[in-house]
Amino acid sequence: QQQVKQSPQSLIVQKGGISIINCAYENTAFDYFPWYQQFPGKGPALLIAIRPDVSEKKEGRFTISFNKSAKQFSLHIMDSQPGDSATYFCAVRAGANSKLTFGKGITLSVRP
Amino acid sequence: DAGITQSPRHKVTETGTPVTLRCHQTENHRYMYWYRQDPGHGLRLIHYSYGVKDTDKGEVSDGYSVSRSKTEDFLLTLESATSSQTSVYFCAISGQGSDEQYFGPGTRLTVT
């Protein structure tokens, strides 16, 4: 059973546009929802994360929106740039230092 | 990469041979994790450690063992490598009570 599902599977966006990636989960015990960014040949890097006590968190051009009742959270990238082209993973976790469960990842391509 | 190194970075080995991958951290973090990354599967947890000599299994632990004799080192051993273990392996670390996991640069392992 897949605990976290990402959509879409891939995304192509024009420079300056908005990229939106969604993640759905099942277990209401999850208490931490990060997004990781990975460039080819590199390890995943934490991009932004949210806890369920807030509905939105913004860091620069990156925003997480969290919908607790729908058990969904999404990553919005404003003013998308070619340098944002990467693979993005959502993840979920239940409790500090417990394991992260990752989505399968989506590849974002930002066209110049 | 948050003071994490992995060695080797690339390895080609034959089916049936034992292989050991090393993760070394300079952050003195208590928690260490081994993940594998495969196309279409995202990142999956193999084993993790919550202290020296304290380890536990993840979701894809069959065929793998781990050891942690020092805080800074976490070893992953493939007891008898199989072609299905061809993958990219990532180590991650996390501090006590911390939300964030930081990933190393990865080891690309090919089993022929």
C-alpha cells in the first residue's frame, strides 16, 4: 500500500510560470510533511516543510499548502526558473526522528 | 551535503560477492539512515540506526545488514550481491528531536 502519492508524474512549465506538485497521504498520524529537491547526480536536499498546525508556509518562491481534511499537501513554485528543473519528492513522517516515507518523485522541467 | 560523505561513490561488482558501503558524518548526529533510490520507486528505507549499536529494519531490508560501532560511521553490507540490488544508495542523518534529514551524495552500485 502506497502511503503517499504524488501527482502529476511529470511536469513541464514555461519560465516565469507557476509549478504545482501535489501529494496525497492516508495516515492521519503523520505530523511532518517535507518536500525534497534533487538534481541529477546529487542527494536529495530539503526544500521546505510544514507541520499540520498551519495551512501554508512560504519561503521565497516556494510555498507549501496543506489541507488536513483532504489529507493533501502541495508545493507551489512561483516564477519558475530553468534552474528549478529537478526531481521533487514529497515525504511524510509520524514522530520526530521516525522514518520518512517518500513519494515516487516527479520530474519538473522549466523551459526557457 | 551537511558533513556527510559516502564511499565508494561508484562501484561495480559481480553477483554473489559481498559489498560494504560506508557513510561517515561529522555532525555528531544520533540518527542515521540508509535508503535506496530506484526509478519509479522513489526513496525506500533499508535500515536505520538510533544510536551506536542500535539499528532497526526498514521496508526493504532483505539481503542487507548494517553496523554502527561509532557515532560517525554507519556501514551497509550486501551479504551476497544480486542484480536486483543495482541501485543508488543514499545515507541520511538527523539530530535528536530534529525534523530534518540531511542526505549524503550517494553511491551508485552496479551488480553484474
